[in-house]
Amino acid sequence: MTQNKTILVTGGAGFIGSHTVVALAEAGFRPVIIDDFSNSEQRVLAGLHQILGYEVPCYPKNCNDAATLRTIFQKENIQGVIHFAAFKAVGESMTEPLRYYHNNLGSLITLLEIQLEMGVPDLIFSSSCTVYGEPDTLPVDELAPVKPAISVYGNTKQIGEEILRDTVAAGKPLKIISLRYFNPIGAHPTGCIGELPLGVPGNLVPYITQTAAGLREQLTVFGDDYPTPDGTCIRDYIHVMDLAEAHVAALQALQNRAGQQHYDVFNVGTGQGVSVLDLVRSFEAILGQPLNYRIGPRRPGDVTAVYADATKIKQELGWTARRGLREALEDAWRWEQQLASK
Ligand code: UFG
């Protein structure tokens, strides 16, 4: 029974985590957050309160801390975990590798140890399409080879998946799904929660909305000489609420699954490849005026094109993206505007 089962959401005050808290609550789960607010803000909790009408319990702690986790598992009667808490800045990961390995892998290992100790088998892990590198065939499915990671951040996701697979293969009583996200964008349609990038946004959509809001002068499109129809990179942009709902589908699948052990991996994308210029044009249509942008040099480490074959998750978990690019961009823009109005 889903009803009121308590799910620990690590990194639940972050971008994907906070939207997943909403999706969990809507599905009848009771979410509990642990978040150290190293890359999130307290006001996310107020946004969640506004949407849900009650306060979601939140422990302001780092989850690489066994004693804290143990206390939360006992006090809250945790029955499943969705693990988002991790550092995610690709560039920073190259200059601070130990900080990234320590935080991202340390927290995962600590969490697994506590889950085993407490007898809580179910875990959903945040992985990334970055594990595919530059795929040999598109759309990319889960059988595609994992390519050597370009960044330390990407490597923490690959190693994270290996840790999970090896631990289940060793016979430990754990049921785990890794979700390989494509590019999450958008915000909750109420405009109460959304992405809160620290400083200058590294990702495309927040940079676009900040440019439209006048916080940034001009968007730089990183390269128009890629071997794609318009020369710009192609990605699979997925609405963050669709992505959030994929976590609920994965968790429900684990909870309904008989047996003591399981490990599986799913892509979470729309299956649609969209170029940077396609995305800029779609945003301009919403804005009703041109966006100030220029074409600049390529960004080191960017792959040319990656988009999902999302057949497996549809067939096995019954999940499919329901929201389109326009809706995602409208929601991102609504969020940016209400931030500006504060
Ligand atoms: N882009 C621009 N200008 C910008 C920002 C981005 O042109 O100011 C372009 C990028 O070059 C890329 C596309 O927009 O072609 C998307 O870039 P994002 O930074 O938004 O997303 P990425 O595809 O780079 O990010 C993904 C995942 C990350 C992962 C990363 C590295 O979302 O989790 O790939 O492999 F770390």
C-alpha cells in the first residue's frame, strides 16, 4: 500500500528533489526531507508548504552522516529512499574532485549501510545520461555502453551505479532502480517551486529565463558548428514534474515487487531531440519577442547529441512524459517571473 508510507528524500530541497516531494505526496506517500542546503534554500520549504498545505518534515543535515540517518530512519519509520543529494556542477567537479567523490559516493555508501542495518530495501538513485557520453546510436537505450566519464561529476554517477549493482550482485537484500535523467527543465505549474541556480547559471534554460528577465545581458550559444541540422547541440529536455513522477512510478514498482533483491536501470527522457536553437525559438514564441543571444565557441566537454529511447520505462513501469517542451518553458518562465517579483 502506498498510503502514507514514509519515503526519505535526500536532497529534497533541491530542484528535482522538491518536485519529487510534491509528486510523492500527490501519490499518497509521506515524504521526509534530508538536505544540507549546500545548494538549495529554505524558501523551497515554504513553496512546498504552499503547494501541499502542510509542512514537510525536513532535517537540515548532510546525509553522509550515519548517526543522523539512523535517527531519521528510526524516528520517521522510513520505508523507502529516493537519493538526490549530491554536488552537480560539472566544472567545479574538475577542480574539487575529492570533495565530489567524498560527498557523492560517501553519502551513497553511508545510505546503503544504514538501509541494510534498518532493513529498508527500496532505493531510487539519481543517475544521468552523462554515463552514455557521446552515444554511437540515437536514440540511446539502456543497453548502450557506458563510456569513460569526461567529468568527475559524471564519474560519480557511473561509480554510483557500479556500487549499487555490485552490492545487489553480492546478495545484499536491496531493491534498487537507477534513473538516468536526460535534461530536466521547467518548474511546478503553480510557480511556488522551481530551479534556484547559485550565481551564474551553467544550464541552458535558467540562463535563457534570466536573460529574458534582464538579469543577464545575453545568452551565448556554445557552438553552431556541430554536425547537427542547425549546427547546435541536441538534448532531450524533460519537464521536471514528469521526471518527478518517474520516481514515484519506479518506487511503486519496487514496492510491489516480490523478492528480496533487484537492480535495474531506466532512461527518463521524452525521446525528442531538441537543438539549442530550437529551444531558443520555442522560448521566443512564449516571450513574444526575440531573445538577446550570440553564437560563441563550443563549451569543452559538451557532447553533440543525446536523446533517450524511453521504451523500457514505458513498458516496464508504465511511465511516459506527459508534458511538452512548450509547457516546460512556460512553467520555467512563470517561475523566473515570480522570482523577479519578490
Ligand atoms: N548551452 C548553451 N549556452 C549556455 C548553457 C548551455 O549554449 O549558456 C548549451 C550547451 O552547450 C548544451 C545545451 O545548451 O548544448 C544544454 O546544456 P546544459 O548545461 O543545460 O545541459 P547539459 O546537457 O550540459 O547537461 C547534462 C546534464 C548534466 C550533466 C551534463 C554533462 O544535465 O547533469 O550533461 O554531461 F552533468
